[in-house]
Amino acid sequence: MAHILLKHIDHPGSRDIGVYMKSGGYRSLEKALAMKRSDIIDEMKHSGLRGRGGAGFSTGVKWSFSTLTPNLPKYLLCNADEGEPGTFKDRPILEENPHLLIEGMIISAYALGAEYGYIYLRREYPAALGILEKAIRDAYKNNLLGRDILGNGIQFQLSVFQGAGAYICGEETALIESMEGQRGQPRIKPPFPVTDGYVGKPTVINNVETLANVPYIIEAGGAAYSKIGSPSCPGPKLFSVSGHVKRPGVYELPMGISLREIIYDHCGGIRDDRALKAVIPGGISTPVLPANNIDCPMDFLNLPRHGSMLGSGAVMVFDETVDMSWVCLRATRFFEHESCGKCTPCREGVGWMAAILARMHAGQGNSGDIELLLNVALNISGNTLCPLGDGAASVVKSFLRHFRREFEEKLERKSCSAERA
Amino acid sequence: MITVTIDGMQVVLQKPVTILEAARQLGIVIPTLCNHESLEPYGGCRLCLVEIEKTPRLQTACTQYVDDGMVIYTGSQAVIEARRSVLEFLLINHPLDCPVCDKAGQCELQDAVAKYGAPAGRFIEDKRNVPENFEDPLIVRNMQRCISCARCIRMCDGVQGASAICMVNRSGKTRVEPFSGGRFDCEYCGNCLTVCPVGALLSKDNRHAYRPWMIDNTVTSVCPFCGVGCCLNIQIRDNAIVRVVPQGSGVGKSLLCNRGRFGCDVVKSSNRLTSPLIRTGEGLRNVTWDEAIGFVVERLVGIKQRYGGTTIGGIASGRCSNEDNYAFQKFFRSALDSNNIDSAAGLSYGPVRRFLEGAIGRACAANDMERISRSRAVLVIGEDPTSVNPVLGLQIRAASRKGIPVITIGHMPGLRLYQAIKLTARPSAETILLRALVSALKTSTEPAGSNSVLDDALRSVRHVSLKEAESMCGISQRRLDEAIVALVGAKDVSIIIGTHLVRREDGHLNLLMIACLAYLLQGRIFIMSESPNDYGLFDMGCHPYALLGAMPSRTGLGVMEMIDAAVSGGLKALYVMGDDIFSVLPDKEHVKAALSALQLLVVQDSFLTETAGMADVVLPVPFWAEQEGSFTNLESKTRQFGKALQGPGKEGWRIISEISKGLGYYMNYNDAAQVRAEIESTASLQKVGADDERARILCAPSELDYQPHEDDGKIVALVDFPLLGQSPEYGCSPTLKLVTREPYVRLGTTLAGHLSIEDGDEVSVSSDMGTLRLHAVIDADLPGSTVMIPRSTGDKGILTLMKWRMNQVTKCPVFDKTEVVISKIPGNQEP
């Protein structure tokens, strides 16, 4: 498959506006500006593009909600707060192909009638900041941004907003709170950002990768796009593969490709040719899958059938040497650290799970700890304000479901040493 | 119409409400913690989770709005389990130190756990450990008990508008902290204490003093510290106030300000009078009531017979109840045959009320405070409402938060973040500013109805263009225009008037212009009032120009005239009730000379004030909660306050009726209710409607032209109204003393830069009358040639610097001509 998102990525000047334009960049924008706004949104709907941030909601449908509200001004925010462990798929776009994102944003803003846009960039990407800012400056110089884009009388002002390092700010309403200068905490929904978003105005928030798909959809048409990958979740997908594979990295592959193909065909298999033990398929907040699931197609619909989710497409690969109870502890500690503290089950419950796991891992576990852990996870599930706590609970549940034996061994070892004493 | 089924019961609703509200209508209790009636829904604690048919997850009842046909279960197995788990989560890090927690017994967490919680805990790890923080003088923070419901923060941010506290850290380490670090350094309203559901924020004052169930009695009362008169409950134990809490309904709802919440300890002040005193030589000695009253009667009879009743003056007080004030003026007018009755409120509140009622109509200021936040525009003129009448100020902040334009004329630090359009004129230029607004508004609006006095005034007032106003007031035309656009467009304007604008050279004209503005805008008027009963004081007729139900046949002397008359010998006796006139009148030496020249000075008060120290007879009265009575607040709402404590002294009305009896005029009251009954029967005679005669006094036509004010570069001192340290009783409250600022002078950035003065520097401020050593406070919003000094008691306040001048129309002492010289006092050189 020819690359769409990572096109020219290996070209040394890929982030340069001149190089980008020479290879056909910003032609989609010209084409889009000649289209009616509603036609662009229809084209998005036809494409079947689903948001690449993790939830997999239809981008075209989300955009059409935004057109329902008459309030002005409208905002377009790009979520570049890629903060989940294992996820680094947006980074090549931000650092190597920034104009693809900017072009996608300008087209989206035109379609949505948004005159102001921000890229919410995680602070841990300092290189991307300079690159994006230069790219935006160049776009302004070339009359691609500003008050009168390409002489069409369309306005779009774009700038970068740096986050302060909280994972929760990748959640769209917490992202908005953070941009407004508030503490980064999710808001109650409804109202949704599409009607009451940034500073109370209608706001569309899309992931970097989602927006980077837009120019191609305009160029090739929604129908052509929908033929790529899985019929129900079409398009190219960026997979950031990490862990015990021979060639970790970001891969652009058609949606619906199997984990087996990703790991063995593209990433060269497991390091030292050891056996595969488990895969976290979509970033740390998605449930773990044991090795026997690797023929599952990687898309938004098939992974749930196997008990997990596509999430951001961050594939974390674990070989036979890994202690899965330790992975579970590491993951839970991450969620404990990143829980915003607003709702009770997540604030208190996730920390409690981490404490139990730490105790078990240190050989201090008690006989009922697995049941207790499961029960705490159950009590968090479904009762939290946002998906962070739910994610933490479902991760723990998945580890206990598939690797319970490893947890039990921890407890047995403790009782053995107690007997010896 | 929306029909919802909750636990099998149907309710029909007119409009969408939250599930919590719908359940409440059915009498179904859903437990909550982060929810509070004064705050926006938050959805954080998750205790109110309920099950909705066809909805996969449980939903929070406090945030979820009902839909037609919704079927809700509040007691299903899933709901019960969710509740129990939320409570378990809340308890894992909670110290469970209920035996030593002041909140135990009225703790919402304790109650919820008792009702819905699990019987045993499963958490065996170490609990979060956060040491209790005692750095603040008034508020103790125990963040181990905190359940992160954010009610305190939402109160501080979204209602009080002080934004002094925030959440810090994430996850289980989340806790509440003041922005300023250990101390709160805030407005000290203590409203965070009201909303804290657990023992995380507690008042230091009554820490470990009692358990909630040990309260003997709760008495409904009215706050005695300003004209808002918030409804509060006094909790009593062993004949002492343990705590004052808002009533949750009525004026102020669940809000109080620092004075109301923490100031009540003035009742235990060491400065309280306990026994009647009579002067012998230089000192005052304890006497019996019979002796004291006999002495007053004898002397008053003598003076009345020898010089006539008109040589006797009375100073009533807005701090005293309607009952006391009514009896006082009745005694003067009937028993002494004198109309010389005035009060400290007569210096500014009086003229404002009198002339506005004359021009616009009786009870024109009798408006509901809650309407302010529902106006279309708010115009605030004069001093800072957030410090004079703090809870009224909150209504303005609420209006601003809703996007309603707030236009301010004057220096208002408490509205700094809430004013849309700030018009701060140079001193003495307010008149020009007001005229410019009137000039612009009269061309763009047509007043409804007609008003002969104000129509005349509008015709003859000289037009002041925005350009002229810009050059004379130092406010840009653009900003003036914005203000006018905001006011013209709004059909519903609240006008909040600070009374000190009349204490200017052109005070009477300011007042006329304010009346014109109110007339043109058909505004809803609120007159700020410093004392709890300024409104009632005037209704009772404690005023030289008016009496209850009628006008006196001849007018009496105003407060300043009485002082002058005492010096010149025309006034022989003065009866001062409830006010320390030294702390409110300018030119201390003059006042001292006046009091010394009197043949008789009677002081009836609860505290041994400076004035009482000069008296021939001192009559102690109970203070506020030690007696029953009524106050009429600035909205004209009269409320009774109950007797909560036994206190020293006799009620004011009782003393007065005993003296009156001695003079042969019988006022037979056995209790306050009898006085009230008489007031009610007399009040119905009151005259309604505008009163041209009173209003016309305001302006001679020639004055409607104006003299341009040039900025001569001289520095002028004005009175500042600090939020902390406002009322004279303040000096007596040990608790409030802890947060009251040292005496200071507030000056603008330019002036400070010019004089090389930095924030916190010690400076000397001198006028012809005296010199003060004060700390400098730099305030960027203050115009260049103005400095502001609070009117604090003792020798540190602005009154020490003020000259004796009178506005002949309003009979107010003029405050804007106090020219001062400021210089930095060289301190110890920093190494």
C-alpha cells in the first residue's frame, strides 16, 4: 500500500513547505475551497473515516453535529497530546510531515466554518513545537492561513498550545479546561464540546492522525478512501509498535491488518526469536490479549470481539520472559499517577489497586488479594466520570483474566517463604 | 410536559430538571456529597449514581437531566452496590478520626456511611498522610479528611468570587490549598466552611470547643454588621455564642461575609460596659440604675426648664434596633420637645435617602437584592460595595459572571475582576463624569412618566460632552461611550449607590445627577448602608427633617450642627445612643471641644467607647444577640432577631421609657413587641410618593452650570473602605483583629513611582490637621492624585487628617479637600 500519512517521510526535507508543495501538497486545500462545505462533510461521511484518537467515532457525523449549532465563533482543536504509554504514532506526522496536518486542519476548518484553530501539543514533544511553529509561519507566508486564504475570503488562524504534561488532558473536555487555564479535569457531558466547547463555543476536536487523513479524502474522494482496509473501518492506520519485536517503530498499514502480520511480517518477529506471550493492542488503556489472539484484525470492531480495543493503535509486544503481574503493576501505577482526582472511584480506587499489586509483587500479598483486586476493579468500572478509571479497571481485569496464574504464583511464593520461616 | 417514573412512582414535570430534583419532588432521597444547592452540579463524588432503564451505565442523579418516559431506579442492587463502593473508596484514605473531629455529628460523610456504607473495611495499606495545617489565623485545614468534593473551591471561585483556593496535585494526593500558600489571605468570608461536608476546613475559633449535639439552643438572628442584614443562626452553649451560621434562606441565603461569620465575638469583648457609670471628677464610678436614671432625669429637667428643649440634642444610631430608635425619637420630640435628632448616618446615608426619596418617591430604594444579578446592566456609584455591603457585592459579581455589564464609578478594588467598564475619575471630577453621563443619556432615552423636579433639572443642566469629560475626568471617550451604550441598551438597570459621594464639595449636585440617572434609566436603586439599621433608623424618624408618619413642625439640628451649637453654647445637653461619634466625625479637637462644653453628655452604649469616656452618665445596653429587636435592611425588609444570650445592661427602649417617665411623659412598654406594635400602627400613616419640596433643595439653577475642574497636581486623601476592618466594632473582635490589616495608605502606581515609594514602605502622610505614619499599599487602579486611607478607629485613621467643612445643602462634612503631603520614612538600610 502506498503511504498516505507517512508519504515522503523519509525525504530529508519532508517538513519543508516547498518540498511538501512540490509533491502535490496543499492541492487538496485548493480543491476543497472550491467545494461546498456540506459537500466536504458528505465526502467525509462517505469515506467512513473514524476518529483515530481511540473512540473510533465517525468523523463525518461528528462534523455534521457541529454544523447544527448556529453559535459563533467555532473552534477547531487538534489533539496532539499523545500521552499514553506505547503511543507515538502522531509524532512522525508532527515532526516530519507537519504540513499534512496543517492542510488537513485548514480543510476541516473551512468545512466546519471554524475560523480559529489550536494544536494542543504535549510538552514532551519539544522538537515538534519548533517544527510546527515554523510550518505554521510558512503557511501564513504562503497565504494558506490568515484572513484571506488563497484569496478565497476564508479566515483560519492557527497556533500551537502547549500542554503541561497531564495524560488526562488528552480527554477532550479536560483538554479544553486546560486550554482555558483551568485545572485539567474532564467536564460532565452533555453538553458536548461540539455545542459547548472551548470558552463555551462550538468546538470540534480531532486527533492528529484523523486530520492528516483529510487531504487524501478530498484528493481521492471518500469512495476511494473507503476501499482501503476494513470495509467497516476503512483507511490507513498508523501503528506504533514497541516492546519485544525486532524492528519497533511507526508503521502505516491498512486498517484491519492482523497482529500477526504486524509483528511477524512488518516488525520482523520477536527479539531473539522467543515465543510471544501477550500483546496490548491499542495503548496501555486497552485490555491485554494473550498470544493466541494475534490473528484478530486490528480495527475498531474486531478487537472488542476478542476482549480488547483498537485505542490509538499502539501495539505493545511482550515475549515469554515477561512477568505479566509486573506489567499490570506498571500500567496501574501509570493510571494512579495520572488520575485527575475529580471523581472518587478513579482517585481512590486506582491507587488502591496499585497498592494491592505492589504488595503482591513485593511478596506481601494475602490469600484473598486477587478477589479483592477484582472486586475493586469491578467497583471502579462504569462508575467513573471519564474513561480513565474505566480503562485502568479493565486493564487489571484483563490481566487477571488471562494471566491469573502468574498472580497466584506471587501469593504462593509468599506462603512458601512463610513456611520456611 | 415530562413524565418520569422513579422507583415506580410517576412525577410530571413542567421542564427538564435533574434526576436528583425530580426525586426530591417525590420525596425520594438520593444521597449526595459534592452536590450543594448554592453550587453548580459537579458529578465528582459519584454517590448519587442511579440506574436508568435502557442506559448501560449508572448515571449521576445530580448532573443527569430527565427525559420524557425515563424510568429510574434509586434503590436497585446495582445502585446500592455502587453507593457502598463509593463510600468505601472515600473512607480508604480518610483518617476515621471522628472522636476528635469537630464535624462529627453533622458530617455528611459520617451520615452517608452510617446509612449506606459497608460494615467493615478491606483496606489494609497505609493511609495518605497529610499533616493538619494551622498556619492560617482563622481556618484550620485537615486534608486527610478532605473528600475532594471541591465544594469549597466552587464556592470560593463561583459564588464568592475570591478565587483564593484551588486543588493541587493529582490522584490520591489531591488536596485543597490556598494560592497564597499556608495562609488563606482571602476575603475570609468563611463560606468554604459552610459548604465543607466533612471536617476538612474548620474554624480555628471554636476548634474542639464543643460537639454539635451539645448546642443548647439555636436562635434565628440578623447580622448586625452592615445594612444587608444577612439571616443567620446563632448557636448557643452555656450562655455563649459558639458559632454563627447562615440560615440558608432569606437574605444572603447560605452566604456570610467575614464580619458576620467571625465578628460575633465582640460580645465577649473586654471593652463591654456592665454597670451604669456617673462622672465624679476625672473618673467614672459604678452606680445603681436608679441613681443613674435619676441623675439623667434631674439634669434633663433642669436644662429643659432653664434653656428649653431645643438646647438638647440626640444622636441615634443605625446600630440600634427599630425599637430603640423609635423610643428615642419619641422621647425627644414628645418628652423633651426637641427635634434635634440625627445620627452618624445623617452624614451621608441620610441626605442620599432623603433626597432620592424626595425626587423619585418614597421607598424608591426598597428593592430586592437578588434582582441585581438578574438585571441587564449594573451601575455602581461611589465606594466599593464588596467591602461596604459584602453580600450585596456578591450579587454584582454574580451579575458580571453572567455577562451582564457592570459599570463602576469610583475606586472598587473588590470588583476589579468583575467590572466591564471602569470609570474612575480624578477626585472632584465625579460631578463632571455624572453630568456627562446624564447629558448623553438624556438625548438617547426618554424617561417614562414625568417628574417636575428632575425634568427641570434635566432641562437646565449644562450639557457636558464626552470630550470635555475626557479632558476633565481623565477617562477616555471610548470608555464613556461604552458605558452609555451598555446603559441605554439595558431596559433593566440596577443602580447601587455609595453614600460617600455626597461628602464631596459638589455632593448635592452628585446626588441630583444620580437621581437624574436613576430617573432616565428607570433604575432599581440600592443605597449602600454601613450599619444594620440605617434604613430603619430613618423610617423611625431619627432625622431632624422628618418623623414617623409626618414632617415635624420645625426642623431640628443635624449632627454637625449640634456639634457646632455645643461649641458656641447653643446646645447644652447631648444624648448619644449606640455610636462612638469620635470614630465617625472629622476634626477630633472640635468634637472634643463640643463635648467638653456640654452641661450634660449621656452615652448609652454596649462598649466603653471614646465618647463614653467623656460622658457624664454612661448607660450600658445589651448588644445585639443579648436582646430581641428588629432591623430594617437596605432592601427595606424588617426582620426580628431573637434574644440568644444574657447580657449586661438594660434594653435601650426600656432605659428611655424610664427616663421619659421621670420627665412626666409615660411610654409604657413591657417588651420589644409592644414597641413594635406601636411602630406598626404609626407607620401606616406614612406619606407615599415624590416630594418636590424636599427634592428642590438640592439645586439652585445657577449651580447647574459648572466650574471646570483643573487637575492642580495636589494629592487628595479620600476615605477607603477595606473589607477587613470596616465597622468600628471591629476593633473589639479578637478574631477579626487577626486578619485586619495594619493602618495603610493606598496610592496609585504613578504617584508611588514619582515618590519612590514601594509596596509595604512606611510613609508619613500629613495635612494641615496632623500627620500619620502608615504603610504604603500600591494600587494600580487608583488615579494619580488620589490616595485612600481607611477610617479606622484610634489615631491611625483618615479622620485625623480631615478639616471641618460643610456642604450647606446636604449638611455633610466635605471629604474631598483633604490635601496631603506624602513622603517615605527612611527605614533601616537593607544590608
